[in-house]
Amino acid sequence: MLPMPCGRPRMPSGVVGSVSHKGPLAAALVAAGRDGIGVDVEHVDELDATLERKVLTPGERARLADTNRHLQLHAIVAHFSVKEAIYKSLATERQRGLEFDDIDVNLASLREGEWIVSEARVKTVTRPFRTAVLIDGQWILAAARASCETLLP
């Protein structure tokens, strides 16, 4: 299946989908309906600490201040991954001009091997996004769903 010009997978009418890959790992989400969905897969490396300045909002930085360094690296990459999944879940016109600091993610707690369900707020969207993150060793998988109401301009 060839992607659309914006990079999204081309899906049949009434079906939405998202694809992500990193190294040997790939993930895909497909759902019936009109809600937007997004998925992102990332790998945690020591260099990911440089993402902090680029990805985290001041509020996110404050919430992570007391986290130990090992979990902090995972949290930074998890925030990046959630924001990527949210971006992918949005309609193309909502993606334009969206920056990392326009999305605020509040991850409840990070535990390896468990899904973390959280909310995220996007400055240009009135309703919060439901997101889920799974940490498996050095791998992070994030998913986001934007309801039809969220997607309306």
C-alpha cells in the first residue's frame, strides 16, 4: 500500500491508520472510523538527553526534575514519542506550525513493561488527547487517539 503525499498510509474509506519504524522494530495501528490515530516507536540512547531542550515544555521539565537519570532518559524519549504519535493522529491542516512545546504531556509514572495511560494537551485543540506508552527495555512505543470532535477546526 503506497503512502499518501503527506506520508500517511493510504487507507480505505472509513479506516484510519498509522505506521512507525525504528531499526528492527515496526508498529502499526489500524481502526475503523474517522478518529485520528498515531503510533511511534523509539529507542532510548544516552544521546537522547539532548532531546530534553528540544522536546520538553517547562512544565514537563519540572515534573521530571526529581526523576532518577535512568528513568529521566526514558521519560524524555517517551515524551518525544507521545508527541510524535499525537502529531500523526492530527489532520494535515492541524499539523502545520505545530511545535514540540505546543504539546504538553503528563505521564503519570514510568514503569517498564506496563502501559502508561495519560493525557496530553495541544495548544490549538480544546479537548485533551488520550495516549498510551509502553516501555520495554530500551524500546518505547506510544499511541495517541484524536476523536473526530478534537479534529474539527
